[in-house]
Amino acid sequence: MKILIVDDSAVVRTVVTQALGMAGYTDLAEAVDGVSALEMAQAPGAAFGLYILDVNMPRMDGITLVAELRKLDPRSPIIMLTTETDKAKMTLAKELGATGWIVKPFDAEKFIGVVKLFVKKE
Amino acid sequence: MKRHTGGFASRLLSLNTEISRWQSGDLVQLSVIEQALAGCTDDPGFGARPPAEQELVIRLKNSLWDLLDVEKETPWLGLAAQLGALSAPRLPPETNPAPLPSPNPPEAPPSTDLYPPGYFDHIIQDPKMLGQLCDEVKEHMDIAQFTLVDLEFDSTNPETINKIFRAFHTIKSSAAFLGLKNLEEAAHAIEDIMVLVRDGALPIDKDLINVIFYGVGLLKDLVGIIEMSDFQVEVMVESFRHIDLARSIAIFKKIHKDHGNRKIGQILQESGQLDQSMVTLILDQQKRTNQKFGEIAVEQNLISEDDLKVSLRKQGGGTKRSSFVKVSNERLNSLIDIVGELVVNQSMLRQYLLNPESSRETGDRTFSQLESITTNIKNLVLSMGMVPITEIFNKLRVVIRNTAAETGKTISVEFRGDDTELDRNVIENIYDPLVHIVRNAVDHGIEGPQDRKAAGKTSVGTIVVAAEHKGNSIEISVSDDGRGIDQKAVLAKAVANGLVTPAQAAAMSEREVYALLMLPGFSTKEVVTEVSGRGVGMDVVQQNVDLIHGKVEIHSQPGAGSKFVLRIPLTLAIIDGFVTVIDDIKYIFPFNLIEEIIVPEPTALTRLDSGQFLLFDRGVYTPIIVAADLFGHPASDQTRKLVIVISYEGSRYGIAVDAILGKQEIVIKTLNEALESLQAFSGGTIFGDGSIGFVVDIEKFILAARGETTREQDKGRAS
């Protein structure tokens, strides 16, 4: 399963990549903002099984990205990475099609637990 | 209290709790709920559960993903709510004569029986283990009895109190294992009382000791019944039923309730370990299960067992910390000893004075004894206001760890002398400077891992924070093995910022260069990093340390590291003063600020048009503050015989005085309201000969002097 990680913070991308790597997921793609993420998702042959999105990003924020992604891919789960202060936006994100959220900072174990849950569901 | 329904009930309970913590879309919680559900279905006891319960758990498990569906979420939670009813305790509510705070009192039918049905159903029929328990209880109760007698004589010994506590505690848990709920409850109730005693919330008196003696007897009686029954459960239960345990326990619980009123949840919430929602949740669960608040919180991993212990200790008392000072037994005993010596000394002095034939030698000896007694009392009393620096060190550890994480550095920290004690007022003032210094050390001092390798160092940086007694002061140092301070960079920055001229810069000594770091607004790092903040330099450190009459020293070796040393007086109430005289009145300046004393040649003094005097000495001009003017002495000969030079905020000031009486320990007394308007003083003091002196507050003094100077300059320009 291919996973797309979208976050403008290199640290967050590294943490997510490492956590996924530890759990055995290595087929990963990274984007630094909503626009480049959308371009990657629109590219021919792109088939992501899971999206992990930051909320606050330059060029296109995570909430807008959810709406755009759902036009392309109605099925794959979209996990939002939020901070406590972003939590208010989560209702909107859910209405637009986000699957759920994880509050940053999170520990790797819990994060992997969530990803595994989705893989198990598939 | 131990649960008797076994492991499965607790699984249902935690499942229930996790579900109640659900927030729409919270994926981590989703996986936690999933694990809790799997925990139930995977439990070996699952097959033995009532079919309705099994079916419900499986349905919830299979439809877990409904939780993420806006429309199906609520129905799923409704289904889960049925689980709450199922996981309610199977045991009847505890015999608890005290009214429960619950709005729904247990709906047990009124019974003439002393014990609820099923109360004795869980006793383990194992004669060997029951026999062991009886031996254990008898042994512990013997110990408790002996110790209680000791307690009557010495009610403060913590070890004695602990022994009794442990006796009941051990019995409580052993009894619980064997299902002897009556024994367990009785032991538990007395244990609770002992917790209050141990934590100082409940004073020991004759009545309390009698109550505990009664408890010992009660447990012994119960054990006697077990032994008499020949360990036959039916036989012992028959006898148990005739003992009105509830009444006895009600007595214990009343004592406990009267003294332990604060709720544990409140304490945990105050200390920030639980938030309101968690507290509400636990209280909910508590209503259903009769478990202890703390037990639920620990079980649900909301708090650690250690946190609980700390809070339980707080529950016992000790909340009035601000108005009381803890004094160790040892120190109190020393004080009592010394006061004893003082009484002896007093009668010796009286003898000496009454006896006309007393020799001068006897008088001297008696008096020097008195001196040594006074010194001891002074030191002891001061030490009672002292607190160990450990608390600050623990906070610094966190600061260093966080700063290191923010800056991507690996740092090993060492703390030395954490038992060093400081005046509590001093402690308040050194925390901020120390935080600033350690942050600087992590951020600017220690290099990044790459730079360290390039410099031939290990990739892990080292910071040593040490506290040490040095005579009448405490020395706290922060050393790092980082890049050291680049003197050239400091000078370049100082010149660029207009703090010094290039010529001045070229002539500066190493110490003077480091002193530049403490000037307001100075920051050596070109790029302002997030950690050290903007525009806040070492001047903050200097200011805070000045407040408590301390000194900051900087040592550094390029490439090898830096060391910041704070030299702090042991206490604020007694200072090393430098006693001076102006027009026969004594003024005391803080000794640590004195740089030198100059006897000026008349030609060395220059009077500017503004009226300001300058002292020219060894190539340096130092402004002179005519203290007599500031202190309101009538104008007289303004060139005094002596100039003391003090160093304050990196500048030198000369203060003209008539005479110097030297360094002396000064006990600062607060001035009364009438004198408080004298802005330049921090207090007064009384000397041995009964004369008084004024202790100069150097910060206010300099400010007043500067104000004076500018006004005079203005006058000068106008004329």
C-alpha cells in the first residue's frame, strides 16, 4: 500500500516516515504543501492507499486538500495530523471527507496502532 | 480494594471508560477502543460471560468502523451504553454506614442481616493458606500492639507510625487474596487512619491510640474465629455473621472522614495531572464500582502510581506550606541544646557580676562562650530558613533536556552538590538567571554534533551544574565543554552596537570583555535563535543577581568551553557590609560590590562645569558620587578623604566618604515607615556599641545619583 505524507515540517515528515518504516511500511511519498500533494495524487498511475495530512500548510491547507483529494479518491482513508488548537477545524474536515485525526505530538506506537488498524480493515 | 469479580470485570470497565472518552474522529482513541474490545473477546473468561454480554461485545467489535461514520456514530455509542449497565458490579454494594455522595443510593432491599448476600461467598477454602493468614495476622497484631505502646510515649517517630501502618496494610491485602472481605475491610479502615497519622493530618492522642488498640483486638477476634472453626468456611461464616463489623468500621471511617476531607481528585486536578473531564469520568466509574478514586485513575493509566502517592500525601495535609517552615528534628534538638548552654552561660555571667573577686580572666572566658553560643544560634536559625537547591536543579534538568531537543543537540548533564542549601528568598531570585545561563550554554555554548566532531570532540556535549559553599556565600556554576566565548566577536559586536569605541575595545582585558556580555541588550549570536529569544541578554542575569547582592563571573577558553559562576550570599538577612562614615553617620555598602579604595591626591580630582567630580587614577576617569549630598547632609567640604570604588552593571563609580570602619557582618533590619521614604536604603542596622547605620541599596543609590547628575548637567547647560 502506498502512503502519501503531506506536512510542511521536515521533522514531522521524518517522524511519520520513521514510524511507518518501523512498522514495515516503506512505500511512501512525501509532499511539503497542499498544492504539490494534489499534483502527486493527480499524476497518472498514482494510487495511494492512505493519506496523512497536516492541517496548516503553505499554498493549500489540509482542509482544502481533503476536499480536493475526495474528488479524486473517495475511498482511501485520510488521517489529519492536528494540534490541540486545530481541533475545532476537525468537524469541517470530517464533513469534507477526512476519516479522522491524530493529535500532534503523538508517540510512534499509537500512530502505528492507528495505521495498522486501517490496514487490517482493508 | 481488590475486585472479586476477577479480570474480566476490569476489562469491561476499562472498555467502558475508553468508550466514554471517545471524541468524533479521534483515531488514536479508536485504536484504543479496538484493543479494549479485543481484550474482552480474547479473554479466556469471555466464553463464560452471560450470552447477552458476549453478543453485545461482539456486535460492538464488528461495527467499530461505524464510529467514524457521521450517521452511525451515535447508534454505536447507544449500543455501547448498554455495556455500562452490564459492567456494573455484580457484588452488592459495600456495607458502608456513611452516606455515599452518590445521588442514586444503592437499591439493595432492606435486610435484617448484618451482611449483604454473597458477602462471604468468596472465601477460599484452603486450610493451609487460612492457617498461614492467621499466623500472619497474629504476628502483625503483636508488633502493632508493642509499637502502639511506644507511640504513647513518642508520638512523632515516623518509623513507629510506619510499622503500625504496614501491619494493617499487609493484613488487608492478604485477607483480600483469601476472600475474607470482613477482615480486609476492617484492616483497610484502620490502615486509612494510619495514613492520616503518618502524613501528619491526624494528631496522635490517647483516644486515637485506644481506637487502634480496639482495631487490633477486632482483627485478633476475627482470626480467632477462623482458627476455632478449624478452617471450615461454613463454620467460620456462621460465627462471622454474629459480629456487627459495620458498627466498628463506621467508627474507623468516621475518624478518617473527619480528618481526611479533601478529595483525591481535587488534589490531582490542582496539580494538573488530571483534567476536569477525567475527574468526572472517574467519579462516574466510582459511583458504579465503589473503587477508590486513585485506584481507578492508576488502573486507567491516567496517572502513575507515584503521582498518586504524592497526591495521597498531599491529601493528608501539608497544604499550608507558605506559612510554615519544616525544621528537622536534628536542628531543633541542636537549638534546644544551645539554649541550654545559654542558660548556663547566663548564670555564669550573673555569678561573675555578683562576685567582686571575679578575675578578669573568668569574665573573658564567660564572654567568649557567649559569643560562640550566639554564633551557633545565628547559624542554626538561619539554616532553618534554608531549602536545598535540588528543586531548582530538577527544573534545570528539564530546561536543558527541552532546549537540547529544540536545538537538535545531545547533551549529558551532571549536577553536583544538590544538597546545598540556600535562603528561600535567594532561591526565588536565582532560578531565572540559571535558566538563562543553561539555555545559553545549550544553545550557544555546545556546538552541533557535526561541529563537535570537526573540532575533535565527542558528539555528546557536557554541561555541569554545581553548587558549593564557599565561606559566607554559595557558588553556583554552569560549565560546558562547548566552543567557548569568542572575544573578538564580542568586541566586534560591542563596537558595532556602539557600546565601546574601537580604541576602548583594543585596551580591554579578558574580564572586561566578558563583562560586556552582561550589558543590556547585548547578544553575541548573529542569528537570533528561537531558544534564547530576542533582545534578552545576559543583562537579565546580572540584574537578578544584583538584587540579591550576588556576583556573576565568566570564564572561558575558546574551543574548550565556558563557565558561568554565580556567587550568592548565603542569606539576605545578613550581609557582608562595608562600613563607612560620612559626617559621623555610618553607611553600609554591600561588600561584594567594592572594587577598591582610593585615597585621592587633591590633583586627581577634576570638577566639571556640571558640578560632577571625576577621579583620575592610573589612566582611568571614574565619576564620583558625593554621597553626602544624596543623603541630605548639609553642604560642606565636598572632597572627602577617601573614595570607595564600586562596580555596578559594568560601570565603576567612586563614592566619597570620610572614613572606613571596615568589613563587618551586618544584620539588616527593616526601616520603619517614616524612614522608608529614604529611597536609597534597603534597611538599617544596630552596631555592637548601640549606634545605628543605614544599609545602602546600591541599585536605588545609583539611580538617585544618576538623576542628580542629569539635573545638574541640565543646570550647567542652561547657565
